[in-house]
Amino acid sequence: MSSEVEDRYRSRLVRAAAAIKDLEARLDRVRRERTEPIAVVGMGCRFPGDANDPETFWRLLRNGVDAVTEVPKDRVDRRHAPDQPTSEAGRWGAFLSEVDGFDAEFFGIPPREAARLDPQHRLVLEVAWEALEHAGIVPGSLAGSPTGVFVGMSTNDYLLLSSGGDARGRDAHTGTGTTHCFGPGRLSHLLGLRGPSMAVDTACSSSLVSVHLAMQSLRSGESSLALAGGVNLVLSQEMTETVADLDALSPDGRCRAFDARANGFVRGEGCGMVVLKRLSDAEADGDRVLAVLRGSAVNSDGHSAGLTAPNQLAQQDMLRQALANSSVSTKDVGYVETHGTGTPLGDPIEFEALAEVLDGDRCVLGAVKTNIGHLEAAAGIAGLIKVVQSLRNESIPGNLHFATLNPRIRLDGTPFVIPTEPVPWPRSERPRIAGVSSFGMSGTNAHVIIEEAPRVAAPTASEGPRVVPISAHTAPALRELVSAYPGFIAECEPGLGDLAHTASLRRQHHEYRAAFVVSSTGELAERTEAFGDRSLSRAVEQPGPLTFVFSGQGSQWLGMGRELLASQPVFAEVFAECDALAPFSLTDELAGSRLDETDVVQPVLFGLQVALVALLESWGITPGAVIGHSIGEVAAAHTAGALSLPDAMRLAVTRGRIMRRASDSGRMTAVRATPEAARAMVTGAVSVAAVNDSGSVVLAGPERELDEVVDRIGGRARKLDVRYAFHSPEMAPLAAELAAELSWLRARPTTLPMYSTVTGKPAGELDADYWAANVREAVLFADAAGAAIDAGSRIFLEIGPHPVLAGNLRQCLTDWAVDGAAVPTLRRGGADLLSAVAELYTSGFPVDFSRLNPTRPVVSLPRYPWQHRSYWIGSDTERETPQNWMERVLALSPEDRVAEVELAVRADVATVLQLSSVEDVPVGQPLMELGVDSLMAVQVRHELSARTGAALPAMLAFDHPTPRAIARYLLEHEMGTA
């Protein structure tokens, strides 16, 4: 063989080997993806016994609480007389409290629609939100993402109640409110989720099958995140009596899993949801991993003794499939949360299936149904959450009502233990593994294998003060949420850094806000406890560009900025740059005696303001516009990009040196008087220079005139040794000199809007003539602030050592009749700049907390305090419509006729929206802006047809979008009048 042929052959072999290696890598990747562990990163639940979150659910289990009771009286009353327990077994159940309650406003659902919404759907919305919060995933961040929703639901009691033979209880929202698919569909719609969204009905195994489907969706790449779980409510006695007829219910209302006295299960209510991610994604995203789902399996009983009878062989196959899918040995499972219904037939079959498959040294069998009954479509998720909590708390709760082993069951020769007391389950070198089983009455079986969460290194201590933001959709909800923090801190003892990170970066930020700057969780507990019933306002809805406002001379104080120099490297570095450009030491002057001298204080103020801007920008707080008052315009121009730092410092030094020469022309005097009184007394050369937030008024003018005004006011005054003739015609000669000395100045165009206090308009060319006018002309601060407000600015941040302009800014906001805020940065006596960040947040500015509260472990926080109102079908008052309404209207005068028809249309719209007053429906406002969707538009037409007796067009509310337009149509086309 020639060398050329050998080379070609060798080349082909190399290419083939590379191709094989590539194919093997792809195959290995596919295998890994198909078996990748799934992380449980969050959980939410509502279970009987007021177990309204995973932690209270764990306490219920740990304390051995039996949540079964007789049917609550309010349920019987709400069902009406015919729908009451008729059997002994039908008297019992494990119930949720206040199932009629719902926070419809939070989800933007109108009251009328909420009343037609199955309470199961309502639970899914609230518990899913709680699960996402528990996971530290901001719900709003999921919009447009491939997040899947899988919800088990099998009963439809609310539809039975809403029908009841009375058509008045049904409308266009009854279908979307009670059909199963709309439960998960509504959740996906409200959060903007674009992954798969489906209701799963396999009877009692529905929720665990939902988890199985969610795992498959994540492993296939179909979903990047999944919400999975189930819900069940017992609202109609009819279904309970049907189940009782099958002899499946315990006559004495006790579920005795694996016990010789087992005589059936007890129906229960609840909702549970878990948030799932691929483990690799969860770890990469810094999520808290609560447990890991290693694998799962689902199958059917096929042929068995009967449609509803379990099949031992099918259960064995399912267990083996789940273990194989998880790559878990039959010897590794230490705990199985069984289906455990407490039926004489079902328990032995389940036990024998487990005994045929598992052969480890010891395996504990649990049965959550002994605590909370059989939650049917939510049964599996209750078991799963119990297992996760058992892993986290290193203990397995005991089973209730177990005394004597079912005679059909033999423990000898098996690894199984059925405990009646908590069993310790500590971590060891080998990961702890458990399984959860759930069997559907129709034959669908599901099993999930769960492993403890991977070990993580303990986080390092987090030092320094932190901003802790807390928010809610309404003021009452915010007060309730804040008040929950002291108890939460006492019980959970979270680290401040972890808590601040979770609260700021892992929670949705709502309209009503509070923020606390604290150095410890103990301080946070004290501050939140003292929060009380204070008045709260909403954050600015459209804050617009954040406007930095740079104060002028007069805001300085001895020692200002020194705390920031010592604690904030960014501030210190930039201030040092300014110091190096000045003809004297700015740092020395901060604590010196010359801060009342114009040529000293102006460069010092400039350096302080520039350093403050740099520090704020390092925290992600950047201006969208700037305003400067007097010398503050120099820092504003630099921040806006018009002046380089050397040029700006040279300008500040030159300006201060020349302006000091005006020292004999006047003084400033602080007077203890109201601004109104001071303004009423000033005359001639005396003017109000500023109003301090301490209540003092600063007057400016010649000393003799100042003394006269002070005497006339009658208040106490103290003379400040600060020379003043600034911003007046007397400054013209010095202004001309300043312009001449600034001949070198070549300003650049601004890179962001700057509103001039010289012209009161957006700044033009900032040349030497402009800076001369800056010291000569009156300060048009209100005009400049107004121009910013007109351009959309609503939040102003005063950059300076002490607030002297905040009061003026608030007055401008009032004068312009807009909602906004004026926030100071520093205050005399301290440099609490984080308080400014907190106030910016509460005002509505979108603070980037990632710069302030760096990544830390996610911790549980108090769950959202829903503001429930009662919504129930048929509870709204039915309006009696006069049969002769049109005749009565036609008998009115033309003017009264129009008013009557418009009022009727508004009333019917208010009825559909379930608004408390017709005044809430403006006659000229489009219905869609009021919240009328397409289904409601149909209902509005139904209401008007019932009132008028006319067959109105289907597109009535679309072709005539306002109440006034609809009224005009009725007058013209149905009544023959104009």
C-alpha cells in the first residue's frame, strides 16, 4: 500500500474516531438530560388544621395533630338545606377555613368574575404565588418564560352549586371559572407564562402525576421552570355521599393506615404546589434547594379485581420503574410516604408491593392521611411536601391512629417500620432517600423518588448595615406584612444579609412600600414592631427619570462627608481626585474652620457632590436629569457631561475666589419664623434665600435691612458669618470679571437633560457668559424644577450635605399637582446615605439592590398577607327589573330620558363588575378601561336585554364602547328617540 493511500486511510480513521467521539458525547448528554435530578426550590400549601405554609404544616405533623372535624356549620348553611350529610361517614372531613375568601383585587379579577371562580382555582393562584415567593423567584420575572404549570384537579363541586337549577347563577364567567383547564390556564395567563399549562385528572394520584409530568417537561427542555401540585375542595355533599355508598369512607371519621381497625378514609381539602428546576440550573441561579427529585414513574392497574380495585403487580412494576429512572438501589430507600388510605383491602396490597421491591436494612412507612385525611387530587403533593420537610428537619413524623397491625400484613422479614412517634432521620455520609406513592381510584399509579438536598458550604458572615425593603399591594396588607416580621425573626433567626438579599432581590415589589436601614435582625424586629398604624402612601406609579438636584452654598456643616471617607472607598477615591485638583486640601477643610468662607466652601461642596454621585452610581443609582442651585450647577454640569472634572474644579475654584470679594455687600441671617411670615415681611433688598427643613428661614440682604426685617418679624435670629450679594445686579462687575477669567472654558454638550436655574429651561451652551449669568441672575429654581416636572420627572434626589431644597421641591410638586417625592442624601450630623436609598425605594424608584445586598442564601420570609373578601355564587343581590321600564322612560322629558338611560347603562355595568356604586362608572369612559373584558361585555348585553326586553346586537359593547354611546344607541334604535 502506497504512503499516499495510507495517509488517506489514516485520515479517514481519525475523522471516524472524532465522529464517534462526538456521537458518544451527544448520547451521554441526552442520557444525562433524561435523568437529570430535579430540584425542589420552593413550596406552598393550604392544608387542614390551619397549616397554611410548609412550616406550619411541619409543626402540625411534628405535634401529631388530627385535623379531622365534623362538617363546619358554615358549609352546611352555604349548601342550603337539601345538601346535608345523610350518612354517618358523611359527617366527617378535614376542612380548610374560609374557602369563600379570596384577594381578587391582588390578581386584578373583578368581583363578579371572582364570585364565579371555583375556589379551587383561587387557591391555585394564591398558593402558586406563595410557592414562588418561598422559592425566592420574583413572579413578575417569569413573564414570557417557558414556565410550565401542572395542576391536579378532579372534583367540580362549585359547578354543582352554581347550577342548582337556577339559571340566574350562571353567566359567561361560570364556564371559565369552573372548568378544570382554566385553573392552570388562568395562572399562566396572569403571570405571562408560555410553557405547557394543563389540568391533570387521574383522581387521587392527580397531583403526583402532575409532578411526574413537570419533571419530564424540565428534562426534555420543554420547560425551564415548573409549578406542579394539586387542589381539592369538598363543597358539595353529593359527592361525599357517593363515595360513602362505595363503603370507602370511615364511619367514625378516622383514617387508620395499616391498622387492624382500618375502615376507610376521610375526605380532606387542601392545595399544595412545588416549584421545580433542573438541579444544574438551580445551583447556577443560586437558588435554595430544598430536596432533589431523582426520578418518577406512572402506570395503570390495567386488569384488576375491579375498576376501582388496586393491582399489586402494577404497583410493583411502577416502583421498579421509578427506582430505575432514578438510578437508586432497592436498598437505599429509607422512608416511603405511602398512599395509606386506611382501607382493609388497599393497605395490604400496597404493603406487599413495597415488600416485593424494597430490601434495605430499615424503611419507615408514613401516612399523612392519618393527620389531614385524603386530599384526593392534592393527596400526593401533601405527601411530597411532608417528605421534603422530613428531610430538612431530619425527622419522620409518627402516624396517627395506629395500634394493631392489619392481620393481612406481616412485618417479619421486611425492612419496614410503622412509627407512632417521630423517628430521627439525621444526615450521614450516604444521602437519605425516600419515595412517595399515590394511586388513583381509576387505576393510575404514581411514585416519585426524593433525595436530600446537596450539602452546601455555610455562608460567611455578612457585615454592615442593610436596606430591607417590604412591600404589598395595599396599605392594610403592608401593615400586616411588616407586623409579621418580629415574630418571624424570633422564630427563624435568619441572618441579616440573607434576609436583606431575599427581601430585596427575591420578592416582587408592590405599590405600597416600607424600607428599613438596620445593622442587625434584632434592630429590624424593633423597627418593624414600632411601625404601627402609620399613614402610608403608594409609590409613584410613573416616576420618570430620577432627577439629581445639587444644592448650593449654605448646606455645609463641620465634618460633613468624613464618615463616608472612612467607610466608602468609591467616595474616598473620587473625593481624593477632586482634592488633587484643588489649590488647597479639601479633606482638611471638611473639619476646618473655613467652611463659612465662599472661596473655600464652594470647591469643597463641589468635591463632596461629585463623590456622592460616584458612590450612588456604584450602587446603580444614576440620574436621568440634573438641576443645580447656584454653585450646585457646576456639579450638575459635570454630572451631565458638559464639564470634565479638571475643568469643573477649576470653575468652582475661580467662582468661589471671585465671589468672596462680595463679602461686604450683605449677609445671610437664619430666622425662626414660618416661611409665610418671613415672605410677608421682606422688602427692598432683602429676600428669602432658602427654607431649611428645621423650620428656619434664611434671609439674604444688606445687614441693616436684615436687622429691620428681623425686628418686624419679632422672632429670634442668629447671624451667620457667611458673606452674601450673590444672584443680584450688584454682582454684575464681578460676573464680568468671572467671564473674562473663564475665557479658557470650552464646555461640551450635555449627555443628559440639565434644567438651568439661570433660565428656568433646559440648559443651552454652558460657556463663560452662562457662568457669569449664574452668579448675577436670580436663581429660577422653581422654574427649573417645573420644567423637569413637565418633562416627566417625579422623584428628585437632593445631592448635598444637608437638605435645603427638599421643601421647595415638594412645594413645586404640589403646585404642579403631581404625585412625587423629594429625597435628601445626607443630613447634618450624620452620613446615612442608605436612608436615601430606602426613601427612593418607597417613593417608587426601581432601586437595583444587587449592588447593595449581594448574593446570599435564600431564606423563607413571612408569606404574603392576602386581603380576603367573601366571594360566593348567588351571594350578590339580584336586581328586580321593572317590566315596563321602556314605557316609563318614554314618558319622561327628553333631557330626563337621556339621563335615565345613561344611569341604567352605568348601573348594569356596575352590576357586572360588582362595583359598590354607579358613580364608579363614568359615563364617558370606555368599558375596557374599567375592566370589562370580552366575557363581561356579553354579560352587559344580557343585563341590558333583560332590562329592555330587546334583542341587542352581540357587538353592542364593542361598537359602542362607553356607557354614553350605549345609551345613545338604545335611545335611537330601541326607543326611536334621539
